[in-house]
Amino acid sequence: MCGGVYFQHGEDVLRIFYPNPKAVLPVLTSEGGIKLIAWGRRQKQPGNLPMTGWARLDSIYAGRWDKYFPTPVKIPVLSFMEKDLEGISHWYDLQKGQYIQGLLAKEGSERRVYVVTIEPELEDAQIHSRWPRVVQKGEKSRHFIT
């Protein structure tokens, strides 16, 4: 499901985990820059956006996110972390030109980014039942890619 990420922001290399209430994700802007945006919403955090850090691709297509004016974004990370059924962390590196697909949700002035998840490939299903959607550099971020 992507419980943590490792990325470079300026001179810093950051390791961020979703449970941290101050967790942010890097989002690629249309100008090619990077903006840090709050990663989802947790219980007891103010706001009206969904209390989760993830958005299933099938729920996006079903229209469950429409009321939050979803915008597909690219999340440039070096690697992401999944925990297996026994709670052991596994880190997966992304290749140059690969991004995690994100969903930017809006409610009034509130903005949060959610990791888009899909069913895993067969070899990854033993780790977790949901997997971050990885997209390539050339894929348009204006659409949620099927």
C-alpha cells in the first residue's frame, strides 16, 4: 500500500512514513518543480478530505473521489516501502523516469495528496494486497491511466 517513501528534496534526502501526522509527499508541478503536499489525512486531523493516505484506482473510476475535484499527479520518489503480512518492511526502488501516481484532492482551501493503488502483480501479492500505481515519465499526468 506504500507506507513510506524515500526522496530527495533540494539538498536533503528524506524518509517519510504515512503514520507521521506531518507526513508530506513530493508532487511534480506542471512547471517541472517539486511541491511538498500533506500525505492524506489521519483521524483527529482537521479537514473534510478522506481519512486515508491512499486512493484505489477502481474507486477513482467509480466516481467516489469526484466531489474532491481529483487531479492526477506524479510523485517523484527514489523508493517506497511496503510491509509484508509479518510486519517486515521491504523497500522498492523506482527507476529513472518512473513515478508513483498520486491523486490531489481539494476541499475549499484544503489540499492533500493520496497514493493511487492497484492490485499487485502476482509476485508482489505475497507482500501486500494493494500496490502503488507506478507511471512512466512520458505518461500524461492529466488522466488516471488504466
